[in-house]
Amino acid sequence: MNEKIAVAMSGGVDSSITALLLKKTGWDPVGVSFKMPVWLNKNKRIINSGWKVAQKVCKDLKISHHIIDLTEEFEKTVVFYFKSELLKGRTPNPCIICNPNIKFKTLIGFADKNKIKYVATGHYAQLTDNFKLKIAKDISKDQTYTLSQLPHKWLKRIVLPLGKYTKKQIYKIARENGFEFFETISQSQDFCYLKKSSLEEYIKKEIGVNKGNIFDETGQFLGEHKGINFYTVGQRKGLLLGNGPYFVKETNFKKNQVIVTKNKNNLLNKIVKLSDLNFFGDLKSGAVQARIRYRHPLEEANIQVYNKTAIVEFKKKQAVTPGQFCVFYRKDICLGSGVIN
């Protein structure tokens, strides 16, 4: 084969073994790493250093390595989206936004510039022979959810070697090929820009704190909240209310109020309205399985598709969160997604 393929390499085990597998199966991989910002505690931004590991791996594999600085683009696109959603009282999902607007867009742009037809990443997902996005063999690692906003036309150019492997198999391949050092490197599952443990400090610094009142569903005053941006629908921790537990039912930004309930059933809805639809081909209205957040179990539902919006009716009530994505499936095929409103 010996055909060139641009490989996104973050410096983690998955992207590194992706390049290795491609080379072993006859491809000519070209490593591409992105410099992107990371927000740390103590209000400090740095540039991620994963490209240094990727550089070493490419040297060991005897393949070329290219570094693209995406610091400015990432701040303008993903960080702007992240902050904007928090300011609206919604729960953002930056990984779904980053994949089509930063990572894959840049990778495909690099490939086009260098006359390379195919691109590859270390995502756990599969592509069928007719370019449909399919759930990975390792269901516990499946990442079709985070790929659900990719443009359909890109799928015919993407190669996803890890889709047919389990994570354990990937580490085994790493050990067998001299990359056992990956077992000592932490593989983060958080948003790559911001760790969950840093979220509260990030909000304080970047968005600010505006204290307000907490009420129950009847309008009874219960206490003071530390800032409406610290709370999402369904949240229990951090309310600091007696006689609980209480759960956040809604947030009212105009009045700077948090409304809570003791009854978790009051958080549930059967009907979900969606916007920002992205479908891999034409999606006809009808029965689907839907996932309302990453790693959430698939639920039976019916979708009614309109022009730029859709309404999903679940068989069972769901605790949906505005700002998250609802991703649709039929059997093991991902059909696309939309934003929960």
C-alpha cells in the first residue's frame, strides 16, 4: 500500500498505537500534533506538552512529525463556546465542539495542503464499508458520542484503527513494541483544557461570582447560592441546604435564582427539544436509541425531524441537561446528534 495518511498524535497511548498499527499494515503515517492551551489551578495557562511525547514516538517509528500551534484558534472557538454556555446556565460539552471545529478540521486541512487523502485518529469507534459511524468493539471506551457532530462528507476520508480493539489490547500492543512507558502515564478522561477539579476555580476567575437566592418549587426561600454558574440541572452536591437532599431543578438567570426539589422525578422529562442537528446522511423520523450524555445508557425513543430542529420522545422519562448533546443510534450505527434545549 505505502499510501500516506495524516495521524493526529496527542502523545497518548491511543494515538501512538494508531500510528504503529497503520505502519504495520502498510500505510505511510505522517504524525501531526497540536499545541493547545491548558488551564491550570492558580489561574495559569500553559501549552500542553503531549507533542513532546508524540515527537519521541514518531522518531522511534521512523515517521515524520509536524506540530501545529492551535492556541489562538482553540481559545476563540472551544474556550469561547465553553464560557458562553456556562454564562447561559447550560452544561457545555467542549469535546463534541472541538472535534469538528479544531482537531479534525485542522488535520484534514493539513492533509489537503500536503495532498494526503486519508486521516486517522486514536478514537474508539468504527467505520463501515459504506462510511457509517459504528460503535467500537470496546463499548466501555466507545467515542461515537464525541464524534457525532463531524460532517458526513469527512467520514470517507477517516481511518479509525482502534475501533476493533479493546483498551487492554492496546496496552498489550504498546508493551510488545517497546512503548511500555505509557503504563506509567496518566490517561486523562477530562476535558483536555480544564480538569474537573479546576472547574470551580475557573468559574471564579473567568466568569465571576454573583451570589443569589435558592428557592424550592413552592417559592419558599431556603438559602443562598454561591453563584448560579456553579450549578447544573440535577446537581445535588454543593447546595449546602439542611433537611435535604435537594436537587437543582432549574436556574433562573434573570432573577439570579436556583430552584431546587427533593423529588428526583421532578427532574425527568419524556419530551426533549433539539437544535444544531447533524446527521450522517438523511435521518427519517421514527424509532431510535438515544444517549443524552457521554457514557449514559442508550434509551428507546422516537424522533420527529423538522427543518433545523427535532423533538425526541423517550419511552421512559429522562433527566436531561440543557446544553448537552443527544446522540442517536439504530442498532450499533450512530446517526448523528443535536443540542438539548
